[in-house]
Amino acid sequence: MDQDGIPGALFFNLNKDSPFSFKCQVCGACCHNKAIQVAPYEALRLARRLGISTTEFYRTSTEEGGTILRNKPDGSCIFLTAGGCDVYPDRPLVCRLFPLGQISDEEGREKYAAMPLHPDCLGLFGEDETVGSYLDAQETGPYFHYDMLYTAVYKKMPARLKTAGYETSETGTCSDSGPRDVRSSPQNILSNWFDIDRTVALFCRQHGRKEPKSLEETVSLHLEAIEAWLQAF
Ligand code: SF4
Ligand code: SF4
């Protein structure tokens, strides 16, 4: 689609009440050659599905400093199998949204656009339901909720680190450094803290807290750990 005469630009002209439906035929064509982003909550969900820690998940299943899912040599997503998505109940937000794209305008209002489809896509657009009901059916609620909480915390980070005299980087690998050691490696200072299991385990050890059991408790403690760390700067 074009917008304002710009080739490839999208029309974000839908809202939650707009008529919209899409019937995916689960062919997997769109699970190739994509940079599927993974935020901390998404990494935790995927790690729990795989029965591994987030530290192991970042090592085995991501690239670009833990920010996107790894692709196999043929370009397919690491989780795509002959039977479809192997992690479907815990697939990332972008996989749930597709074929919708979302932005927020200056007033924080969410707007949506129908994304271009893969040339081989057999999916069918319709107007039987609404954007809102599509999002509900895809169970996007917790993903948006935690994205909002993490965004609020991470927004504070660059200013805090700058005040403390560090240059920050958006990406990097998840090293074995704890927060003290991270001080000697400021280029990884943000990405180290994306690793929920590592951060929570360290926080619990340092503060004599019990390690959380549920997903919600784990995320809550992760956010608390980051806030405490920022306060300590
Ligand atoms: S996580 Fe699943 S749905 Fe998303 S790109 Fe990979 S295989 Fe496809
Ligand atoms: S290419 Fe289209 S039909 Fe195939 S899995 Fe992706 S959205 Fe569904």
C-alpha cells in the first residue's frame, strides 16, 4: 500500500472498532526471512515453553544480541516445523498481530494497518469481526501490558546511565556479568538486564528473596530488580 505517495508506506487507518477479519491457512510461508523481535516477556514465555532458562533461550534461539529470533540456514524461523509453529501458544506478539501492524499516535491512541502479505499467502481478509476482537482472539493483552511496563522502566535507563557517566547501547550479548561487573562493560549494560532469569536469580541472592514460581511473579520481580538497580545509581 502507498500513503502520501510513498511506495511501501502503510495506511494506519484502522482502530479497534474497525471491521476486520483474517483467516490464516497456516501454510508457514510468512515464517521465513523475518526479524521477529523478542522483548523480555516474550523471551520468558518462549523459554518456559521450551523448558529452559531465559539465559539458555537467548544463547540457543536468538541473534542480534538477543533482540530477534534466530532463523535457520534456509531462512525459516527456528521454531517453524513441518507441523507449523512449534511454540504457537507462546509465539511472540508480532506473530500474533500479523497481518496487522500497530502504532501509537502523539496522544497515545493506537492505530492499526493491514500489512502486506507474503506473495504465496493464502490467507483471507474479511470484515466479519473487528480489529479489537481479532486482537482478543490472538491473546495479545498480556503482551501489550508488559510491553507498556517495560517501556516505562527502560525509558528511565539511558538518562540514569548517562548521569552515572556511561554511554549506552541498545544491543549486545547476554554475558555472564552481574550488575557490578556490567559496570566494566557499559556497551552491554542494558541487554544484560533483558535476561529475566539471570537478573531475578541475582536479585534474589543479593536481597535474600525467594525465587518466584509463576510467570507473573517472575516478571514483577524482574521489574523490581531493574528499578532497584536504577535507584542505586
Ligand atoms: S515464532 Fe512461530 S509464528 Fe512466529 S515466525 Fe516463528 S514459527 Fe512463525
Ligand atoms: S503466509 Fe498467510 S496463510 Fe500462510 S501462515 Fe502466513 S498468514 Fe497464514
